[in-house]
Amino acid sequence: MKNQRIGVGSLLLATFLYGFFAILTRTIGFNLPIFFQNWTRSLIELILVSPLLLLFKKWTKVKVKDFKWMLIRSVGGLFGFYGSYIAFLFIPIGTTYFVFYAGSTIGGYLIGKLLFKEKLNRIKIISLFLAFLGLIFIYLINFEGGKSLYIFLALISGLGTAIWNTFSKKISRRYSALQLNFIDVFLVFIITFLFSLFVKEHWILPNLSSVWMANGLFALMFFSTGLLIIYGFKYVEAQIGSLIMLAEVVFGVFLGLIFYKEIISFTTLLGGIAIITAIILPEVYRKKTKNFVI
């Protein structure tokens, strides 16, 4: 019970940190090449996590059968990042977010059912309906004609993120969160570094500009959320965890209000209430029935 509460708290904290994603993205913009900024962030993360691995001696020999889960998770995370990045360039932000969260939530439910044999009960179905209702209220979507490719990319991005979020659950009891985070970041570093070389990106020396400060904060955010996601999904069902991740929408709305004075409309408020209800409903049901597993 205690571990499950800590798991839920870890995911909520991760979603709060993810709420700064749009703010940091707007700061960096296109001032740093896309693959270059990714591998430099990964390098910063490796510098952060390596001493912790040595200090706490959290390294366990990786079994060959487990490496496939690590690789699939990292590739899924890359699809999650780049798919949404491209979609943001060509279709409205609201449409991208809606399709992304639809894909990540449905993906989390499917992975939980197929990979972890989680049960899909009445409460989870109601929560899923409320979550989508909340997304519709917050993002008044506009599916433009001729943009089906980018809508598809946003959907693939959500599914990739669902893989990145949940696949650590498959091996997190055999390896520490520090080790899994290190391996994930290392794989991302290698892949994006090679892509950066292949497309011949222009590399920019680090400096004290706001862009590089934002890139450093991005690295800290991904380093922290990488650990929190692994720990959270270790103790929370993939289906419930996927619902909890929707809290990012609520945090993002309020951070937009604080940093950019973006007005919260009545429909946005209703959407936030619906999403919060979808997140807490399974927990209320679990306490009512006194079952550890929902």
C-alpha cells in the first residue's frame, strides 16, 4: 500500500515537471538543431547519473533477454518525442495534444491488458471516458483536411510515449531506476548523436544564453522524470498510471496561466475537473473495496 502511494506520488510529480515542457520548448525553439539538442541533453544526463551509479553501486549485470525491453523502450521514447515535435510544426497545438494523449492513454490501457494481464473493469472504463471528455473540453480540436499524416504522427507519438512509460515495468524489479535511466539515456545519446552526424547538423558551442540554460533545465527535467516514471510504474498498474499521466494537461494549463497569462476558459476548467476525477476515481474505488489491485 505504501509503495503504491509513493508510486502515484512519483507519477504526479513527473507530470508536474512535464508541465514545463512547453515553456522550455518555446525558449529553445529552433535555435538548436533537433538531434543536436537531444544528444547534448543526454550527455548532461549521463554526467549526472554516472556518479550516482558509482556512489550507490546500483549496477546489475544486464541479461540478454532484458536488453530488448530496454531498447524497445528507448526507441518508443524517441518516437514519442520526435513524432509530437513534427506534428506541432504542421497542425494546431490543440489537435496534436488531443491525439497525443489519446494515443498514450489508449496505448497504456492496451499494454496493461496485453503485456501485464491487467483487468479492464467498469471503473477504469468510466475513468477512460471521463479522461477523453476532459481532453475534448480542454482542446477544442480542429482536424484540418490534408493533415492526416501529421495527425498519424501525433498518434504514433502518443503510442511511443506509452511504450516508454510502461515498458520499464517489465524489468524494473530486476534493475534499479538509476541503472534503467542510465541505459535509456545512453541509448538515446548514441542514436541521436549518429543521426546528428548523418544529417550534418551545425553544432553550437555551449554558452550562457537563455537557450542553453533551457537546454540544461530540459536535461534536469528528463533526468528527474526518467527516474520518477520508472519508480512510479513499478508500483502502479500501467492502465492507472496512464490515466495519472494526464495530470500533465492540468499542470500545463495552470503553468501557462502563471508564465504566459493564458486565460483559463470555462470549458478548460470543466476538462480539468473531468481529468482529475478520472485520475482519482480508481483510487477511491480501490479504497472502498479495500483491494490492493484495482
